[in-house]
Amino acid sequence: MKIYNYTDLSKSKIEELCSRQIEDDKLIESRVADIIKSVKADGDKALFNFAKTFDKVELEKLFLDGEELKAIAATIPAEAKKAIDTAHQNIKNFHLSQLKKEDKVETMPGVVCWREARAIEKVGLYIPGGTAVLPSTFLMLATPALIAGCKEIIVCSPPQQDGKTNCYLAYCAVLLGIEKIFMIGGAQAVAAMAFGTESVPQVYKIFGPGNRYVTTAKTMVQNKVAIDMPAGPSEVLVVADETAIPSFVAADLLAQAEHGTDSQAILVATSNKIIAETLKEVEKQLAILPRKGIAAKAIENSYAVLTDNIELAMQFSNEYAPEHLILATEQYQGLIPLITNAGSVFLGNLTPESAGDYASGTNHTLPTSGFAKAYSGVSVDAFIKKITFQHLSTVGLNNIGTTVETLAAAEGLEAHKNAVSIRLKEFN
């Protein structure tokens, strides 16, 4: 892990460090385009072929139904079942608090305006398989979708070697009342949900993380269907001062690094001592990790920044706009107002990112690659849209009429003006 001194960094170097855009891979784009084209043209047939090609599985059908999911879910270890139950309840409690009814506003006498929420009727959830099993992502996406009231929730996840899913995802489905999981992975799953096939219903919005093929596919189908947010490799930035505990900081960096070789684990500290002790702990803890090969590569591509004070550390953090921000300091309370760009924030030495990843209640589907400057993480809001309403009484029409007529005339839109004028004449 390379170490930089913040005071020595030029503006362009800071921008370079904060830029984690992966170089465009034209081969991936070409392959994804071909996959999407194939799914659009051949539907289920293409999905069966891709399962055989990419997942090395010959599927008899593309989905598991409710009874099959119950049978698989029954094999879950008791301890895992209890953990999923606890995480689900916390996630549900947090997201239930996001349901808010807005007040009606009388903008002027007789003119009443308001907004009402409506669930997105059909949503697609992509649950990655790959190198890690992710029941937590299932909980994070399906729970707010259900709370929002989405009528149709389509779930896609890559098949295992036996053509089925694992007991953890199956149990999540049963717990959440999801009666079907499509055994479809990669870009082909995104294409199937975006355009629909004989078996897979078309959806209005697609959610969920994935590899570069999934991410590229989501980007390519945006002219047909909405997506949750742009996505990239996962990342964490830890701000640490002299009150940080190096072993804890190292554990947090490695927890992020084990996601993938392209993950970023950034340390921004106010002393060389903290950096040195943390890196020593990283080496110590890395040696015994089952995924140490992956984590080591990610750490190698990450870096540390030394700042003169905590305020400069926060300045760098806001420029980086991390997916996960950990404030490894006892002074975290005073730093909260300084945060302008972050996906999710973890306060103090006893709050690891893992808590939010799994069970504290906040959502772990978050903006990466600097998009925390403009995007929020997934919430109930992501599964709804707001419709505005307005009503004019006779008093309201008289009060607002001249204003609308004048503005419409100024824009040369006579029909707009007439829509008001004809009503004013009728009632006056």
C-alpha cells in the first residue's frame, strides 16, 4: 500500500487518487451487447444456452418455485437461520421508518398542491453468486421493495453446479414471501428483466450489484428500463486519528479488500504512527484470511494518505466520496457536519462496516466510484415514484389566472393562455 502526504499532493494528483474509473474494456462491452441482442431475439432459448456456456449447467427450467425453495430452505443451519431473521428484522425496522406521507400545501388561496407515493409495480432484483454467497443483498433489496408495495418482484441469481440455489438465498425467499427465483446470472439476467422473455417478466427498474458484465449490461439497458444507480467495485475509506485502534482499522480495510481484487481500501490518517501500526496489522491479519489472495491484490492497489489534521482528512474524504466511510476516532460526533459526500457512514471505533453490510438495518446497496456525490443508497424511496397533484377552486383560479396568462403570452403559447382565459370567462 503506497503512502502519500496530503500537503505534497497537487490538485491534479488528488483528482487522480480519487478517480477509480476502470479503463473501458471494449471486449466486455462487445460481449455484453451480443448477450443482450441474443436474449432479445431468442428469449428463454438464449438463457438456457448461456447457463450452459457460462455457468456450466444444463437447466431443465429457468426458475425454482415456492415448493422447491421451501425444500432447499429447510436445510439451512439453525444458527444461519437465526442470523438472517435478526438481520431481516433490523432492516425492516429501519426501512419502515422511511414511509412518510407529505402534507398538502395551499401555495396561495384556493390553490392546493401535494405529492403522493406510488410503488413501482414491477422491479427486478439481481442477487450475485460468483465468489461469495450474498443472502444479505437479497434482504437489502427485497425488504424495501415489499415495504414500498411493489406488486411484482422478479429475482435473478446465478445457478449453482446442481442448477439450484443455496439454502441461504432459498430461506430468504421463503422469509420474504418470494415464490420464485430465476436461475439466471450475469448480463443475460439483466437483459431478461429489461426486455422480458417467455418465462421472465419484463420489469420497470433493475436493482442489484454485480461484476463488470452485470454493471455494463445495466448501463446498456437504461434506454429501456430504469436502474438503481451506476455501480463499480466496492470501496471503503477510513479516517483515523490518534484515538483509532490500528487492529480495528486493519480489519475494516481487509473486510473491504476481500470483496474483490478491484476493491479499494483507503486509509486517511493524521499520524505516521497510525499508518505504520495499521499496515503492520494488515499484514498480520491478511496471512490467515481464506481469501487472502484476493484481499492482498486489493490492498496492493490501495493507498494511505497522511494529513496534518482531521479537517484535512475529511476534506480528502469528501473529494473521494466513498461508498463506505468509517470515522475511526472518538471525536466522530464533531465530524458529522463536515461530511458532504458518502454512501454510508460508520461512527467510532466500535462500528465496523460489516455491521451495515449485514444487520444494523441500513442498506448496503450504495453508490460507488464517486457517485456518492450525487446518489443515495437504496431505500424505500428507490422503489417508489412521487406523483404531484393540484386543485384549483374558483378563488384559486381567479388568484392564479392572470399570472399564468401573462407567462404563457410571454412564451408565445397562446393555447396555454386560452386554457386559463376560457375558464375565467366562464366563471366570471
